[in-house]
Amino acid sequence: MSTEYQKALGRKIAQHRRRRGLSQPELARQIDRSVAWVSQVERGVRKVDRMSVLETVAQALDVPLAELAAEAPVVAAATDEPPEATGLRLVLSGAHALRAMLSGQFTPDAAALRDKVDTAWELTHAGRYTELTDLLRDLVPQLETAARAVPQEERTEFFELLSAAYQACSAALTKLAEPEAAWIAADRSMAAAERADAPLLVAAGAFRLAFVFLGAKHFDQAEETARTAADALRPLADEGQPEAMSLWGGLTLQRAVTASRTNDGEAAYAFLDQARQVAERLGEGRNDYNTEFGPANVRLHEIAVAVELSDAGRALRAAEQVDAAGLSAERQGRMLIDVARAHAQRRDVDSAVATLLHGEEITPEQIRAHPLVRQLVSDLLTMQSPPSEELRELAQRVAA
């Protein structure tokens, strides 16, 4: 567990302890630990490196384990890897660039390849990762070859398409909790965008890379990537260029989530307000570079931020006001995971289960493969005794 994890976990424990009106000595007595141990954990100078200890702390603070587990990698469940993740990692493992360099010239069909890249993003947004894997297994080698087979002056378009394909791969791997592979895909995307001399596409790659760092809980790297990319885009966004505004807004939403993960509520809500102002200037939901940035997505991030900060009331109020119909199935499903977490914070098991079932109808692969869902369902099983039939069946599907 890195120092960043320790500090984030310590702040969250301290926050819940104060919420319950407990002093450090009182909490220490409840969990059979010393006052010094509690103090050191809350200051982030001592690790909590056993699941049993984290469970004891969560019970004493009367919070779902998932609330503390979100900040501690020690709780990762031992589950079989989703086959889609294996397939996407194999896509990245092939020596496609070498084969492309040695294969000689040919004339690729740019329009057909562009259609396939568009389809890849449709599958990513829909959370249909099995189909995406099948598509990318052929598409990536084709694009790697095309970008090197044509004359130098014609390569820009194919490197742009290659960058977009790698971004779709990175986005899917991040959702499947494969940060190392997602990092490789994001890096390749940015390299291809640079070869295409496409700065906004490089910024879109940075947007994906920040997601990777968030998923891996490298919060300092997520903030640095999002901040530097947003700062570079700021002049274009201020001029009113829509694509730059969308990318800047998406990066600012990532900074909000990053701040919430480190329990910095003031910064998180400030970034949300900045993103909301830009979304209002745009006036409509857009999907520039597959960011889905707009007023509805800002509201979705408000739910996510509020849940991370254990403000279930604000999260549920925001959920009542959002119209996510125009967003992708993946975004809707991710929102419902956060809404279910908010219900769990209030120990409303039935509402949490109903919300997850709704999400499963929209994007089954995402709900069944997401680590947050697995941990949340495990918590719900401990809250409801005996668990309902719907909860038991859901637990089987997500391997909780």
C-alpha cells in the first residue's frame, strides 16, 4: 500500500469516526487496538494490510466495507479474470508493429477501417466487451500495418485511427480493472496521436491515461496528468473551441473525482463547479473524442464525488435530477453503481439491489465484472440476514 493509499484511507477512517462522535480512544477500545495505532492509521503513517482488520474497523464505524475498501488495495477479491480482459491483453501483446514494418506496401481501405473504429467505440460505450475484443483482435493489426504501409504523406489519417482504437481498448481495460494493460493502450494511443501531429487527440489520450491512474489508485499521477493536459488546453477552451472545451471539461471532472478519492471535498466540488460552467457554455451534451462531456455527465460525476465523500444524501438528490437517457449504456451503468453505493451507505439494501439489477439490464458485462460491484454485493450480504433471493442470485452472477 503506497503512502497515497495510506493517507486517503486514514482520512476516511477519521471522517467516519468523527461522524459517529467517537474519540480515538473510544474507537481504539472497540477494535482492540492502541490509541497510537488509531492515530498513526488516521495520519497515514501506518498500514492496514489485513482484510480482517479493515472489516473490524468498518464494523466499529458502522459503514459498509466498500467505503473503506475503495481506498485500500488489500481488499481485492480473488476471482477469475474476465475472458474479455484476457483477450484485450493479448491484443496488446502481439508484435503487430514489427510485422507491419516488414510486410511491404499495400492500399488499405480507410473508410472501412474508420467504420470499424467507430464500431469499436460503440461497443465500448455499450459495455459489450466480448464483441469489442473480437473486433480489436483483427482491427489493431490492420491499423498498425496500414499506418506503415502507405507513403509517408498519407499516414496521418491511419495513425489517428490507430490512436482512437487504442483509446477504446484502454477505456475497456480500465472498466475491467486491468490498469497495467490499460496504461499500455493509453500510452500507445498518445504515441500514435503524436505521429499524426494531432494535439487534441493527444489530449484525449491523456484523458484515458488519467482514468487508468484513477483505476490503479495512483491519485497523484491522475491529478498530474489531468492538470497538465487541462492547462495546455485552457487557451483553446477559453476561445470557445467546442472540442477543446469538451476535453478540458472531461479532464476537470477527473480532477474532481481524484480529489474526492483523497477526501478533499472542497477541491472536488470546486472542480465540479468549473466543469459545470463549461458544460453550460456548450449548451448540450457532446461526445467529442468520446468524452460524453455535457451537463448530464457533470451531474453523474456529482453523484460519484458525493458517494466518495460519503454524502449519500447529496448523491441521491443528484440522481433524482439527472437525465442520463442521452448518455451511453456504460455511463448509465456506472452511474447506477454509484447510486447503489449511496443506498448502501444508508443501509437501504433493497434499493441498492434494485439499482444494481437495473444497471445489469443496461450493461450486464460491466455490472458483473466491476470490482466495486463485487465488493458492494458482499457488503449487502452482510447487511441483510437472511439475504433476499434477488440478492443471492445477484451475488452468484458477480461472484461475490
